[in-house]
Amino acid sequence: MNKFLLLFLMSCYGFSQSEYPQDYFRNPLDIPIVLAGTFAELRSSHFHGGLDIKTRQKQGLKVYASAQGYVSRIKISHFGYGKAIYITHPNGYTTVYGHLQKFSDRLERYIKDCQYDKESFEVEVFPNPSELPIQSDEVIAYSGNTGGSAGPHLHFEIRDNQERPINPMLFGLDVKDTKAPYVSAIFAYPKDENAIINGKNERVQLRLIPQKNGNYEVEKITAYGNIGFGVTSYDKQDMAPNNNGVSNIQTFFNGNKSLEIDFKRFSFDETKHIKRLIDYEYYKTKRARIQKLFIQKNNPLSLYKNAYDNGYIKVEDSTSSVYKIRIRDYKDNETWVSIPVKGAYQPIEDKITDVSNKSIVYSDKSTVLESDNIKVNFYANTLYDDTYIDFRVSSDTLFLDEDKIPLQKNFYINYDLSNYKTEDLDKLFIARLYGYYKRPSYVYTKRKGNALSAGSKVFGTFTLAMDTVPPTIKPVNFQDKKWLSKYRYLKVKIDDDLSGISKYRATVNGEWILMEYDYKTKTLVHDFNDNIVKDTKNELKIIVTDNVGNSSTFEAIFFRK
Ligand SMILES: [Zn+2]
């Protein structure tokens, strides 16, 4: 190789590595990193913003500051990251630690003060840089399972100064991974009505032939016109069986670059457009995510690079070509898929799609669908494509196609209730019927006079439901008029049958007490170590309200000394 070319290549390589500081951020746990989830892996409605680090199926592992800095944000929420800490570092990056069980004593005191001040378990605070400085290797919290976490683990993120999450692996964190990604399915897609794949003008699953070296051949296809491909692929690391995400996908047509998808960094405003990257209809029906290797209109994702003709290839008559896919993980283990393409014009029968019973919703302008007392508003850019949808109304039930069409944002359902008895109005809400049993689930409903409205980002069947039953409140570890001197915790179970719990408030002798709510176990827990309950005779009062305003009050007396 030419000496100058070599130097040039080395400097390019060097640049890409030094773009992110190496060995600056430490493993936030003191056990080796084993991943339950990788950066940017495909989740139900977003790309994963960090690493999910396994905590040996337990809670309470020490969580260390990944580097020196200061606590710039603490957020406690019922859902999402649960209890989370954000540490901003002198180099401008912020590390995020989520689903924590509890904070270190110093941070715990700080946040409890805020909670008692605001009389709320859910809080979000942004301390000044001087308030909570953090030393390197300081224990900041204990790992847990709070918020929307399905099992104990630590969610760890590194964000840049524009709040964009970056793959923490780029900073030199070590995870053992010697296995190349694997491919479970390959598909070809026609770009338009003139394209043909194996005689068809629709998505076609291709036959994968795994090779001994880990790569894949695909049975030769016959095609004509503009087509694209899709791949279902995963990566596994060495110490866990989890199917995790891949880091980079490149495609080549006859040796020329066609498209690259790079999962190193994204921004939170674009994460919802995962619905445009994957084949949403296939995901909703088959539960597997095909990553489309072509870019359709209204796709603003910044993950694409080097796209030639948006990743589509043009197959001409009487040609012989090869399309290749290279899939890499974060350790640069790679897997290739090779698809031989024979170009041959084949006539196809005209497809007749009957849309006479359907209603069109435009993507670039607003659309209103209306029938009887129900009106549905779609603002511009709610859908990705102009789409014919199934829209029917039968008494109070609105049939709005199925959750197979991706949406960029909410559409709005409006019910006019002028014909309802006024005494029923406040207990009504808009529900989405879901699952096999068509169970009604509450959709956040606003009321204005005789109208109810709700936004939804998924199609499906909606109806009016009525909730007249207040929530239930049951003590878990105590009874009325008992001595609880030796108790550390006060626990109650709260539940609501239909619209769901909207708020709760607990007091002892009239003073607000912090009760932590875990929606997964439906429990409220007070820790007597908060040192708020100091009297001998105590009157506990808990009020729980559901989403339409039914409320229950629980009262009990307990003694402590
Ligand atoms: Zn996570």
C-alpha cells in the first residue's frame, strides 16, 4: 500500500476513535458488564437510549458514578426510568442511571426534602452544579427495578451536550462479544406498482441458506424494476443469551455502496420514527422487526448514511447482479448476506384493491372523518403515507382500522354527548378495546361541556366506557388500632377496576407522608425511617382517586413508641 494512503487511513481511524474520550467513564457497577439490552436496539416505540446492564437478577447492587461531576437532574416517576439520576461531567457529557431502587444517603436526603416539600412521590429537580458534587467512584445509588422495568437491571446512558444519547460502548466500556450478528429472515420489497419480485408485486420472504462460516447465501431471486430489501437480525454477546441489537448495517449493489444504517447516536425527537425503519405491519402481526434497508418518504431518521437512491436498487431485464448486506455488532464482528438477483421482466396480473368501503387519510394535509356523534381529526403529518383506512361507527363504538399502520403522532377522537343524561357525563371516558377479550383500557380523556376528546397514536377500536366504582385500598402489613413500633414500613395495596388510578394522597395526623407507588405490585409504601411519624397515636388517612374522579378514603389508627 502507498505510504501516504496508509498514513491517511491511520489518521482517519485515529480520528474516529478519539472522537469519544476513552477510559474516561467507568463501568457503573463493580461486576463485569453483561447486557440485557444494547444501545439503539429496537423497542416497541423507540430506540433504546442506553445499555441495560444485568444485575444478577437482584436489586441493591452499588451503582457508582461513571466519572466525577455533579448531579444535574434527579427524576422520580411511576413509569419510564423510575428513580433516575443524571450526572453532568466536566467534559460536557451526561451519564444517566435508571430504574434505581434508592439513592445514596446524601442524595436520598436531598430528594426526600424535595418530595416532602412538593408533597409528591413523583418529582423532577435540576440541582445547581455546586449543590451535589460527585467524586469519581462515588456510590450514588443502588440498582433496582423501578418504573417501566420488567426485571432488576441498571439502565445506563451517556448523552452529549445536546441531550443526544450515544452508544456507551464507543467510550471503551468493555463487554465480551466474540459472536457475529445472526440473521433470521430476509425480505424483498417492490418500490412501486411496476416492480416485480419472483413474479409478485408485494413483500416476498426470501430463502436464507446459512453457510458454515456464519455468513448467509440467499436463493437467487428473479426481479424487475425498483426494489428494496429488509432484514431481521440480532446480536448476542458472550455471557448472556439475550437477542440484542446490531450496531451497523451496510448494503452494496454490484460492489457499490447502496445504504448504511449506523446506530451510534440518535436524538430523542426522532426515536418515534422507529415505526418507519421497521415494517410496522409485519411487527404487529408477527412480532419480529424487519429493518427496511431503504428510505421511504417522511423518514427523518439521522441513522442513515451514504444512501444511493434511498437504498433501492434498479433491476433491469436480462441482467445478473449481486446485492450484499454487511451487519456488524459493537465489537465489529460481522456477518454478510449475499443475494443473487436475476433481472428478467415478468408480467404480473393487475392487482385490484377494493377501497370502496374505506376512507382516505392524507399524510401531508389534515383529514376529518365523521359519522353520527363521532369525529376523528388527523392533522397534517399524522400518517407517513396517504392511506385508505377502515372507518366505521356503530352506536358508541368507533372502528378505526387496526394497529398495523404506523402513526407519527396522535389523531384526536371527539364524542358529542348531547344526547346523554347529564348525570352520566362525568363517569364516561374514551376507552380503547384491546386484546383478544376486547378489554376496555382508559385513553386520557378531556371533557369540555358535552364533548369528550382523546388523542391516540395507535389505530384500533374505541368506545365510551363508564366507571362508577371507586378504587380499592387495602392494608397489607397492619390492622386498625395496632402497635407498629417495630415496623419499618407501612404498606397498602391500591387498585381500580376500570379507568385506573390517577392520584393518591396519604396523611398521618393531617400531615402529608411520602408513600412510594409501584404500579407493578399496586402497592403504596411508607418508610418510617423518614421520621415524619413521631406521635404515639396516629391517624392514617389515604385518599385514592381514579381517572374519572371516583375516590375512596381509607382510615386507620396505629400506635408507635
Ligand atoms: Zn434500558
